[in-house]
Amino acid sequence: MLRVLFIGIIALVVIVTGLVIIFPLLLASLFVMALVVFVLAAIGVAVHHLLKPTPKVSNSNPRIRVKEVK
């Protein structure tokens, strides 16, 4: 009877310490994954902006007349 109680207490201590060690690791891994997703999204947005063709500044529309100031 005493031996079963002793084994139960040891198992409980092992489970509790395992949870204490595993929970911060799970939280840290979730934080790291969120950080990685954020960085990848930022890189994707930057690459998209770099690859997007820049609008032409030249006056290519013939309907728009630029009046000269005298």
C-alpha cells in the first residue's frame, strides 16, 4: 500500500514537472511561429511592392493639357 502511494506521488511529481517544462516551450514555440509568419508576410509584401511596376510619371494622356504660365 505504501509502495503504491510512493509510486503515485513520484508519477504526480514527474507529470507536474513535465507540464511546467512543456507549457513554456509550447508558448515559446507558438510565439516563434507567429513571429516567423509575420516576418514571411512582411517579406512577401516587400517583394510584391518591389516587383509591382511603377506608374509612369510622364504625361502620356493627350487629353490633359499643361498650361504654360507666362
